[in-house]
Amino acid sequence: MANTEFFATRQVAATPASRPPGAERPRVMPVGHALAVGLLCFGLWTFLDSRQLFNSANASPLGVRRSVAMSLTRPIARAESFLGADRIVDGGNRALGRMNYMTPGGGVTPPTTTLPAKKGGHHKPPPKQRVGPPPLKSPTVAKPMTILEVGDSIGEDLGFGLADEIGTDPRVHVLQNAVGDTGLSNLDYFDWPATLAQQLRQYHPRLVVVMLGGNDWQGFALSNGEVAYTGTKLWVSVYTQRVDEMMAEATAAGAHMLWVGLPIMSSPEFGSHMAFLNSIFLAQSHRYPGVVFIPTWKLFSNKAGQYSEFLSDKSGNLVEVRDSDGIHIAPPGGDDLVGGYVVNRIEGIWHIKL
């Protein structure tokens, strides 16, 4: 009897729970659909985070593994930049307080307020030296050339153009280390002189390419608490010293430096500020053997010398070269324009073949 009751109990326990009349069986997503959703989410994450993935690959040790990773992540990051998704993501990160200062990306907007910079004053420049770096020679597979490219988000645009031109050449290692929203005014946000010094020791580049300044028309604080307002004599003195520091660091490390000027801007007022910074870059480049300044103002101007979002390419076709914000360089047309121009100038100035 006991065994019969036990068996009956087990049978009842094993019977599925009854459902109310009309109730549907719970739906389970087919395995194929679940896999498709997972792949879609993974692809979306990869796309939106492609600049971080690209930056990680770019910072990895030189070699075959880095080259493969760069070749895989570069086109995805390029597409993200083309669609402007990188600036949307960075804007959201800044709003949430998640901005990673070492992650390339972000926008450049004309500053409207005076922002504090590095507390404790500006850097003391390294001892001035007038002995230029060793002559550059055409790279070979056996003796490749490392080119370190730094700057702000406009410098990022240049970096993609350089990568398109020579990024897959085994004779050249292009390090795209520009960081959006940075410059030489607010060193408390990102310290380019200190960062460049560290990267010179780490990578030992033969050539440093610089393009920055879009975020620099703002004031900064000095060690004595005095704020240097934009464009004043004190501001120009401190800013010029920071430009000098980067030029001196590169040449003292045995690297040549190509300082690429800022392009014409859609806003005449903002453009006049950028032209003033270009004049500082040009003047200081004359003080250091091995440092050369090249302008891009006319490169991005139309035949009338005016700003234009579209310019004719070599085939006579109109291509988009500037973003709708009137500041950034638009991929792929603008990136390729400035990338090809810079490579040609490197070859012409230093009489080498890349």
C-alpha cells in the first residue's frame, strides 16, 4: 500500500502543471533567431566602439600581429568616423562623465568660455639645442621608418588619411596617436608635452607629424593663479613656449617634426583665430633644425580662396572634404586629400621615398 501511494505521488509530481483555458504555451526564441540577435548586438557594439578597438591595436607592439589588427579595425573605425558615430558616442560619454581622455574621438567646437588649464604652471622647456636630428633616409623592409602622428580630432582626420596612403606599407609604421578634444591650452585635461615625451621614449620615431589647435582658443591658469586670456601678450608667450617644448622634445630625441597647419574654417571669426595659431607654429618652426611647418589653408580653399565643403578631385569630380560642422575634415575625400598632400610634402622636404 505504501509503495502504491508513493508511486501515485511521484506520478502527480511529474505531471505538468495545468494551464488556464485559452492560455498559450510560453514562447521560446528559436536558436537561429537568438544567434542572429546576438551577432547583431555584437556587430553594433564593435561598430560603436571601433575607435577604442582601433586605438588598442594601434598602441600594441610593432609587428605582424599589430599590422593584422590595424588592417581589420581601421576600415570599421573609418566608417564610424564617416558616419559621425564616434562623436555621438563621445558626446554621450562626456554627458555621463565617462570620457576616457586616452581614447581618440570627440569633437572640436569653438570655445566660448575661459577654461582652467594645468595647475602649477606651464612646463619648463628642455634645454634649447640647435643641432638637427640625423638626416632621414628612405625606409626599407629591413629598416622601416616609424612615423608618430599626434594632435586633436582634426589630427585624427589626418591620421586616417596617412593610414590610407602608407598604412599598409611594410616599410613604414604609422602610429595614429591623435586624441580628440585635446590641445596645448588646457594641459590639465590632456598634457601633450608630457605625452609626447613619453611616446618618443617608447616608439623612437624618425618623424613626428603634428596637427592640433582647434581647441586652443581659450584661456588657461598659471601657477601664480593669474589667468592668461586668449590672445593677450601673456597668453601668446605661454602658448608659444608649449609649442617650443614639443618641437624641442622631438628634435632632441633625434626625430624630425612636420607641423601641419590648421585648415580654413567656415566661421570667419574662428578661422582668424586658427590663422593666428598657424602663425605661431610657423614662426617657431624656424627656430628648430629638423622642424618644418606646412600650411593646409589653400589646400582646403576653393578657387576664390574661400571655405567650401566640397572641392574637385584630380578627376574633376566634386567630393566632400569638410564635415557639416565647418571644422573637421570629412572622410574619405578630405582625409585622402590631406593624407596625400602630407605624404608628398614629406617626400619633397626630406628627399625620401615613402
